[in-house]
Amino acid sequence: MKNKLTISAILILLLLIPFTFSDRNDSITPQILSDSTVGFYQTSTCSISLIEFYLQNQNANIYFNSNDYADIKCFGKITGVDKVNNSYMVSIGTNTSINLLLQSSLWFIIFLLIPKNKTEKIFSIRFSLLIPILLITQYFGENRFYSKTNIIHSNDLSISNYYLFAVFIFYFLFCVVFYDVFKDRYLNLINYLPYVFLLVGTFSGMNLNIYLIIGSLFGIQSLVINKKFKMPDFIYFIFSIFWLINTNNNEFFFDGDKLRGFSNSSYNITSQIFWIVIFYLFIRGFLFLVKESKAYFDIEKFMKNSLIVSSLLILFGILGSQSPIINFFNFYIFGQNKRGMREFSSIAGNTWRGFSSSAESIGEFFAFTLLIFVYCLVSKKINVLNPYSLLLFPVLYGLYRANNFAAISSTSLILLIFFLINTNFYKVYRFYILSGIAAFSFISVISYLYLQDYEYLSTELVYEATLHQDFYGDPNSYKSFLQVEQKMQERDLNSILYNSENFQNASTSYRFLVDIFTQNFNIPFVPNVVAVISIISMLINRTEMWGIFIAKYSPNLLEAMFGSGPMQLNGYLYKHDVRLDVPKYKLEALFLPHSSILDILIFFGFFGLFITVGSILYLIMKNYNLGIFKILTIFMLVNLLKSDSILYINSLLFFLFCIMGLYYYENSDPNE
Amino acid sequence: MKDNLVLIENNCGLKPADQELIEIGSDPNFVFVNDPAFTTLRLFDVEGNIINVNSWIECAHYVNGGWLTTYNEGLSGNLLFLSIVILITSSYFVIRYFKFNKKSYEK
């Protein structure tokens, strides 16, 4: 307890001190912010600390903005003030290089709160020192990103480039601290995994996440300890060769947006090498962690931590929406990708934005927590009156406000099935119940297809994609739209592509789907695969998003087979020109595929998708027992079909944890 | 401002054809109108202070007054960062060394 108090005190001091520094000898003192003093703050930049300013201006309508491009000397100080509508935008200097030092220190101190293991295992530091070299390559590969976010960034390979030298030394220190902190804690880490949803871990101003570094350091440990390359390693190596062969010179640049910290911002050889290696080490490291922690995994502790994290998310989310300074510090302390919600209205408050970039991802987490709680209640017979049960209210509230219908409905269905199979009624009438459910599902599907018009359902996805292609190009965009609309009313896809200009403007995936959809042969009673996907997209309300995906996704043969590489979205986002049929204000928005299956297709191609999905399904089918990991894996799979959650590091970790839990903890043949 | 046109164009981009070179001087009542077509630029003064400009004429005005899009502070910024990193690293290793020695002694 004393130790925890000391750590908390150090944490608060470490956080607040950098934001209190200012020159006490100058004559500049903070003034009450008003229209007449905006000019004062604009001319006296880098002179007043955030805390000084806040003490003088606690009641003003302020939004604190972090200015990562500020100079080191401006860290923690006011670097500008602007009036936007009725509120004041106050920029706080948060230099990217100092962020790396300060946020790493804060987060390592937080990791010290994780209890130590009883036994120490062999843990090597030597090879971990390869990681600084790997991390430095990112500064070369993603030079464009760092040039925009760090005033002192330079990737010149010269002796006078003290910046790169300093970064290298710091990463070296990072590896040593990692060794010191985790060598006798790492077996306990898995029980604290839910905290990745609270401590998001993205460095401000950087395209890097602390879990990516920590995961890759565990990956190195895995390589040192196991010293074996297995089939998946060789497959990944072969894929890597194709990804590198397929990398051409281009000017693509993705600023990361809500994926910052876990997405390749450039598409060049160096950035590809960085992401290929770090992604491999990260995944390998996490699998190593799950495998090694088998004896230490405690489902009840995991459940309690999930409940605590869910409640803290709600608490800090609400506090951040009410107080601008807490909103700023939430962003900084927890390493959020985007700023938290500023108001608590129904739309802004929907997503617990900040703690999660995506409503789907956070909704899945709340639902995940609920599932684990119910599982422990039924299977582990925990007392429903234990104090942690109270934390279920914030979970339910969070799930409701996340507005994730898929998560809510799939959780309800899974819970219903789970309760049903635990009853004596099911055990006695199992055959009749399963037959009844199968018959009911079959009749429901047939009725839906009949009532909703099969022809419309089966063609809508391709027609949605047609709307977003740049067909019948004309300076008058309305004229183009009318031509496309006429073809759509005639339900005539082939003649659109007879036009050579349209053919050139169509994405390769669009051409491929139209080709499959309009083939001449027909097997009776077997629906066309495109029609099936179209019906599914209509059922789960993804027709527009998947239509946009088809319009934008234009891979060459290699990309289609092997993908473009891990976390590489540049080709998908910028390679193919489209004319999106969306409202004007949405034109500049980030259009992600809205399905993790499609994300895997972009990164790893058809072969990668086949291997990934095939392995997961094989694992699910192979395990007959309905354990918690099987339930969670099915839940995640259902939800990932319509969400981009694997693009977020915390959701990906949870998904991997479910699959690996199923493999290592519930596998009937663990020696396989 | 005409005398500094080359410097201004190097920092702010080419002067728009319809833009007049007006002398704003230090008129406190002058309000710069944001130009939506102009990409916001960040200018620095000799002390490293920062200002964002939202139109070509606003940018020209500040460049004429000595502000630039580049802040030639490189060496000291780099050195400062390196010094902080070396200080943190050496402090950590000193503490680590004594802690390790203490543990060995206790064993």
C-alpha cells in the first residue's frame, strides 16, 4: 500500500511539474482570458505555463489543444490562443521528443503497480538492444510524418544530428527499463490486459504505441528462448518478400488519424521493413506472453480488472467532457489517439471518444466484460453480491452509450444460448431444441428473402459500389450521376464496363465482382457468392461502407494474393481515384472498410485471409467444450465482421487473446 | 513589402494574381480575413515564437516583419534534447547500480 502511494505521488509530480515551468523573472504574468487579452497571449507565447494560466482562468470557455510541433523550450507553456466561435482555443506546447520521454516514464511507473510473480524466469536483455535500431528505422521510413509533428526532427545521417543520437540512446534506456520492470512481472501481465483500453498508449505526436514496443521486446525474448522458426514464421517471411517486391515509389501519405500509433503512414521500402518486422515481433511477443502465462491466468482477476477499467472509462470520460483541463490531461496521460468528447450530448457522448477511436471497439469491450462476468457467475459460481457486481452498472451504461447494436444483440444472443445449454431442459430435449432452432432460422431466412425481394437484396452491394466509381466522367457531375443512375435502374452492369473509360476507372475488385456476378452458367439452388455477400451486407447495414470499399480497393495480382503488408492502408486509401457519392461534408472523411475481414484482405490478401480465417474456424470446431474463450472468440468473430476493430491495437490484443486462450488454455490437445 | 517580395514568396508561396501589396504597418484595428483556399502556415520569429497565418497577405505581413516558416534553432534544440536524454539515462544507471549492489549485499 505504501509502495502504491509513493508511486502515485511520483506519478502526479512527474506529470504536473513539466506543466508548471516558466520564467519567474520576466514581467509576463497570466491575465484573465477575454477578447481583449487574446492578443496578449498571441504575442507572449512560450512564457506562461499551463498551470499558471489555468489558475487564472478556471471558468472561461476554453479548449486546450496540444501543440506537438512546439519547441522543447515551449513545453508545458501557452503557445497560442485563438477565439473559435464562442470558445477559446488555447494551444499548449507538447514537444514530440519530450512527449516520448515523459509519457514513457509515466507509463513505466504505472506498470510498476502490477504485482510481481512469485518466481523469476529466464529473461535476456542482450538481444533486446536490437529494438532501438529497428525503432530508428521508423524515423527514416516515416520521415514525412515526423517532419510534420516534431520541430527538431531530422533524418540526416550525420554526426551533428544529435536528435537521432538522443532518440537512439533513449530507446536503449527504454529496453533496459523494460527488462527491469517486466523481468519479474511479465507472467502477471495477462490478468491486467483490460487496462489497454484505459491506457491507450499512443505517444503524442508520434506514430508509435508503447504496446507495440513492449510487444516487440517480448517477441525478441520469444526468439531467444524458443530459438525455433515454425511454419507460420516461414509463411510470414514469404509474404514479406512479396510485400517488399510490390512496394513502388509513390507520394502516398496517411497521417494516421484515429489509427495513429498503429498504422504505416508511408508506403516505401524502409517504412514497410519497419512495420513488417515490428508487427511480426509484436504478434510473436504477445503469443509468447499468453503461452507463458497459462499457469498465472486468473479469470476472476481478469473479470475484476475488466469491470474496474470499464468503470474508470466512464468516470474519466464524463470528467473529461465536463472539464477542459481534465480532457487535456486524459489525452496526455492515457495516450489517446484523438481528443475525448467535449460535451455530453447524445452524439458526442456516444463513443467514449478519446479512450476509444471507435464506438464499435469500445462497445465490444463493454460487451466482452459483461460476457466474462456472466460466465464467472454461472461457471465459477462467484457470489453475485460481491462488491465488484456494482461495477456492472457502469458497464451496462457504457454499452448503452456506445450505441453498438451488433455488440448488444450478439451478447444477448450468446448469453441466451449460454443460459439455455446450462439448463436441464436443454440436456433432456437437446435434439428437439436444436432442430427447432435450425428450422426457425431456415424459415426466417427464406421469409426475409421473400419479403425483401431477392433480386434487390442480391444486387444492391454491386450497385452501391457502382455509385462511387468515377464512371461517365463529365465536368458536370450531375450529368455523370444521371447516366449511372439510368444504368442502375436498368440493372445493367456489363454495358457500363463496355465503355473503355469506365473500364479504366473501375477498381480491379469491382471488375472482378461484376465478372463473377454476371457469369453465364448457373447452378440451381446455389446462390451467387456476390449475391450472398450483398444479402449479408444488407442484413448488417454495411452495404454503403462495403460498396465504398469495392470502389476504392483496386489491388494488382500480387496485392490481391498477398496483400500490401501489415498496417499498410496507403494503397487502399489513395491508389485508386473514386467519386464518392456521399454528402459534401463527408468527402474528406476517413473511409475504412468497416469489416476486419476486409482489413485482413487489404493487409494479407486472399491467401492471408484464407489462412487466418481457416485457422480460427478450425480451432473453434476442434474444441467441443463451450469454454469462456470459445464464447469470446465467437463473439469477437461475429462483431469483427462489421467493425474495423483489428485496426486498433487494444482490440487486436483482445482478439488475439481470445484465440490464443482457446488454443493454449482450452485446447483439448495442447501438444499440437 | 515590395522589396521583400522574393523572401515573402519563398515563405508564403507565389503572390496571387489579384492580391494587392498593401502596407498594414502596425494598425491595431486591421483584421486579416481568412482565405479558405490558403493552407495555414506556421511562422516563427527569432525567439522561436509561433504564429499561424491563414491568408497570403497575413503571411506576407509577418514575413515582412521578420517571421519565417523555418526556425533555425536546430542545433540548440537537438543539443538540449540530447542533454536531457543523457541526464535521464545516466541518472537511471547510477540508481540501478546502487540498487543492484544493495540487493547483492543483502543476499
